[in-house]
Amino acid sequence: TRKAVKNLYLSDETTQSLDASWELDDPTVESYRISYTDLSRDQGEESISIGGSQKSTVLQPLLPDTRYKVTVTPVYGDGRDGISASAMGSTLPLLSPENLRVSEESYNRFRVSWDPPQSPTEGYRIVYRPIYVQGPLLETTVGEDVNSILLLNLLSGTEYSVQVMAFYPAGLSEPQLIKAKTLFLGISGLSTYQVHPNSMCVQWQPLLHATLYRVSIQSTLSEYMYWWRLCQFT
């Protein structure tokens, strides 16, 4: 009497693979035929064969986010099939990074961070460009163990659109979008007060990280210009 495959178990799902393991205590089994079918598409059955001493295998490459029917059939030396077993399993979707956030904003840079998806990735693709002014579409990539990037050489006072995608052997995830703006590198809120015949005070909005300001005054009655330097403005 030939025994049936039992305890067929599908585990360790990734975006492109499923691990299959089973039990069958029968030393006369010469090989196993593992067949798998994509249940969501009208495609034919695929199969692989492994030695009779093996009780597990990895099915790959599979489609992401897809449900499969897996059947394990023992094959004996006389070419006849034994009693098979089947199980259902699904590959993981191409999950996107989550919780995008911006920090370390400065005049020509900012940092974008994210939480990695549950699916193991091969890295991330970051695409960014200015929103309201003309500028090139820029992109860069980082490895799977990186979850933030400092984007440099940006335009000051400019809002950017940033997309972060995870990439897998099966392709790219859907992009996650965030907007970020560099600080304005310029003086704003300039005004005068306590104006007298031979003096006046000038005030403006301070710039983050600025330690030195140059102030110039030009008379409207002549082309002569005066220069002052104010150090360590507070």
C-alpha cells in the first residue's frame, strides 16, 4: 500500500517565492513532482521535480500578490504516481514604504525618511523635482538597509515633490509621495524704525544658521553707497 503525502505546508512567502514542505515516510519514492497553478490568471500548470529524499523546495520565480495552488505528487520507480496532496498559498504584494517624513530642512537640502515595508526589498528608488518652478527630474537609489536620504544641491525656498518606491526582483512598488520645501535664502520683513535726521534702525527676519549680515545703505540723492557689516546678529 502506497502512502499519501501529508502535512503539506507553504511558508516563508516573499514577493516571488513560496517554500513548500511535506511529510511522507516511504523510502521507495524515487522523486516528487511539485505542480503549481496561478489561480487568478488563465495560465497553465507549471511543475518541477526533485529527488525522493527531499521533503521541501522553494517555488520561484512566482508572480507577486498572487494565489497559487500547489500539489505534491510522489513518483515511484515504476513511473506510477502515488497519492498527492494540495495546499493554497499566496505570494506577498509589492508593498510600498510607509510613513514618509521630512527633517533637517535647510536652504539647499532636506532629509526624507520612511519605514520599510514588511516585504523584503532590494532597495529604494527616490525621484524628486521642483513643483512650481522649472527643474530637472532627479532620481537616486539606496540599498535595502537604508531608510532615509539627504537630498542635496536643491534650490532655496522651493517646494519639491518626492516619491519613494521599493524595488523587488519582480518590479517596483507603487510610489509614496511627500512634499518638502527648502528654506528661503534671502532677507524678508525688511523695515525701518526710529528714523531720525542722521540715523535710523533697520530690522528683518533672521535666517536660520546665519551668523553674519552685510547691510548696505544707498542715498536716493546720490550714487554713493555705504557698507556696514553686522557680526553675530541676534
